[in-house]
Amino acid sequence: MGVLENKARARLFYKYLSTVYDRINPFVWNERMRSEALSLLEFPDPEEAMVLDVGCGTGFATEGLLEHADVVYGIDQSEHQLEKAYAKFGKRGRVRFHRGDAERLPFASNSFDIVWSSGSIEYWPNPILALREFRRVLKPGGQVLVVGPNYPENPIAAALADATMLFYDEYEADRMFKTAGFEDVRHMFQGPSYEPEVAITTVARTPDGD
């Protein structure tokens, strides 16, 4: 387990990263990549769509989700990241913010049409437990989309990745999502122009009638 796959250490890490996050994030996760990922989802009518952004951070993905849903629910464990998000969206606007944990979502079962998470899975101590929570709060036939870091091919980079946080390939993604009970699991590699496969984006569905 990597050093940042620990909730307390991840919160401390984001306490300091939050001060520069919006300036450095575009070098790794940009609007083009966000649009590509959004195109993989089938959104209901914006007035009816129930959408959850897990690990919403300062709200970069949330901003894209608001193009497809009138209201988005956002949850993050970092109070410092959320403070940045409040400054953008307000506390009582179109985004309904919660401070909480991906492994214990404070929402009723069968509540959401779509659960999105980008740049968060790498910090989860138990990703399958969190994915099962996603499945629990999704409606039957609902969609999940998770963006995480693709496992490096270079042995030195791979060793550093393993020591830091969760990195995984498409085969491990398949295993995690199917173990959590998802089906129709698909993957897309994404990245900025200088490293086009740095991220792995996985889309899946809950079984109909689950």
C-alpha cells in the first residue's frame, strides 16, 4: 500500500496541495480530457439527473458535470479542497456539497443515475469497498465513471508509483469493478499531449433490476 493510501496522510497532503491545485491540475487533467470522459456517459434530462462527484476536490470535474445536470452532489474528505470549491460555486447553489468518505457515502441506496470520480481512487485504502458503495447508491442500470492513474511500464516509475499510491492497469480495473458487482466494464486511456496514456478511465453499469 502506498504512503498516500491513508486517509489522514491524504488529508494532510491536500491541505498543502489545495493552495496550488487549480494551477497545476491542468497539466495532468485538462478540459479536453474531461470532455472526452463526459462523452462516455449517458445523462438523463438535466432537470431529473441525479449526479454524484466523489472526491470532487476544488470542483474541476463538477464544473463539467453541471453542463449535463441542473444539480450535482459533491463529496470530498479534504476541508481545504472543499473551501476552494465553495469559493467557486457557493455553499447553497447548484452543487450540494458534503464532507465525507468514498467508503461510507452519506446517501440512500438507489439514489443516483451517475457516480463520477476523477483523481481520487489512487488515495482509497480499499478501492473495492468504495466501488461497492458506488454501486449501492446508484440506481439499477446506473453508470459509474472513475478516472485513475495508469500503471507505468517503466520499472523505476512503477516502483515509485507502488510506494506512493494506487496505480493500476486495465486488467486490475476489470477485476476491481467486476468484484464490486459492476457489468459492461469499459476502459479508455487518457492524458495530456506529452503523456497520452497517463490516466485510465473506466465506465461501467449496475445490473438492471439490482
